[in-house]
Amino acid sequence: MTTTLITGANKGLGYETARRLVSAGHTVYIGSRDADRGRRAGEELGARTVLIDVTDDDSVAAAVKVVEADGGLDVLINNAGIEARTADGGVVGAGEETAESMRRLFETNVFGVVRVTHAFLPLLRRSAAPVVVNVSSSLGSLARVTAPDSPAHAYPGLAYPASKATVNMITVQYAKAFPAMRINAVEPGYTATDLNRRTGTQTVEQGAEIIVRMAQVGPDGPTGGYFDAEGPLPW
Ligand SMILES: NC(=O)c1ccc[n+]([C@@H]2O[C@H](COP(=O)([O-])OP(=O)(O)OC[C@H]3O[C@@H](n4cnc5c(N)ncnc54)[C@H](OP(=O)(O)O)[C@@H]3O)[C@@H](O)[C@H]2O)c1
């Protein structure tokens, strides 16, 4: 039996990933920072739930204890993420971004990934086939963001693309440090979720595809890579 934890799985891409991995036979933990939202999602999907706020050391440590007591972890999906939006829903542009609000975003999107991964490393090391999936974005691709013909080129924000470029680097460095694990970054594609006020052009079923696939790679699968549903992406 494969045991999988997905952070931020009470809705959006994390929820759809949980649904698919439950169907694939994984024992899934819905990670949620809100107990009620997590419990509801767990009941709907037939999954376990664990309270986890990726910005809070104590919350993450408590989640490790819960998962460890139930038998350990094979697959960690670092999915929880936020985007910098103005009060009226627009993307916070480079000219408006401040160190303080960028730090808040990094606390979730970047330090959250490190906090959770670091805390679960001892459990992952005990797994026979450990896997980590970091949910990145094509907005973290320097190649895409600098290519005038790419949709990513038009994105005006600063903090979110910087956070996902950092997630990509974190992925590569963890993958080199832990060659026995399969550790990859994935780009779901522009998907209609609360993150982007449902402006995304894909469904969550389409967006979750690469997350689900990379969660199921075997020991001979790729590691240290960056993929969308079509294949490898340029860094
Ligand atoms: N949607 C897209 O087009 C798109 C494209 C590329 C990449 N992504 C990435 O995909 C991932 C999932 O995003 P989504 O589109 O599914 O967004 P979403 O529907 O807004 O879901 C985000 C999830 O993250 C959780 N979360 C936020 N802060 C958290 C924290 N501090 N601790 C624990 N959980 C927290 C949210 O919980 P609450 O319900 O409590 O807020 C929610 O469950 C993100 O990493 C995002 O950057 C999305």
C-alpha cells in the first residue's frame, strides 16, 4: 500500500489529485490548514485527513506525528500555494510588490515546501519507494517567462514566478541530495481554481494529470525534472 500526503488538498488541484490517487489505491492524507474543510474533503473522497499549515513549524511537526503513528509515508505532494492578488482580484504587479508581501508568499510557496519536506524526510527515507512532487508552474521557468511568444511572458507579477523558480531549484537540489527518492517539479497548466479566481482555461481534471502521474513514478522513473502533461519543460 502506498501512503500519500497532499498539502492544501481540501480544494482545487490538491483535491482532484487526492480523488484520483484514492481511485488508484493510495492511502491518501488530505492535508488541510482548516479542520472542517479537511474533514469535509476527506469524507467526500474516502481519504484520511491531517491538519497541516505549511507556514507553521508546530503544525507540520504535529502532522508528521499523526502520519508516522499510522505507519509512515511514501509520497509527499507539496501542493499548497498562494498567489499575490490585489483587493480587487488583479495580479500584484512588479511595481506594487513589497518585501513584506513577497515574504508572506514565500512563507507558503517556498519555505512551506522546505518546512514540510524537511520534516517528512525521516519518514520518506524509511519508505521502499519514496516520491516527492513539488507543484510548480510554468511561471517558474526563466526560459518561458523570457520568451515573448510564451503566455508566461505576459504575466506581470513578481513574487509568484520568483517563488516557483525557487521551487524548481529546491527540487533539483533535493533530488541530487536524495538519489534514492524520485523528486520532481510539475506544472499543472492554467487551471480554473480559487487561486486565479477561476480564470484558468483548464479543468482540475486536466490540471491534476501531471501531478497524479508524477506521484506514481516508480524507482526507475525520472528525478530532478520539471514536467507538464506534455513532457519536460525548459528551466
Ligand atoms: N490553478 C492554476 O492555474 C495553477 C497553475 C500552476 C500551478 N498551480 C499551483 O497549484 C497548487 C494548487 O493551487 P490551486 O490552483 O489548486 O489553488 P487553490 O484552489 O487556491 O488551492 C490552494 C490550496 O492550498 C491551501 N493552502 C494555502 N495556504 C496554505 C497553508 N499555509 N497551509 C496549508 N495549506 C494552504 C489552500 O487552503 P485553504 O482552502 O485553507 O485556503 C488550498 O487547499 C499551488 O501550488 C499553485 O501555485 C496552480
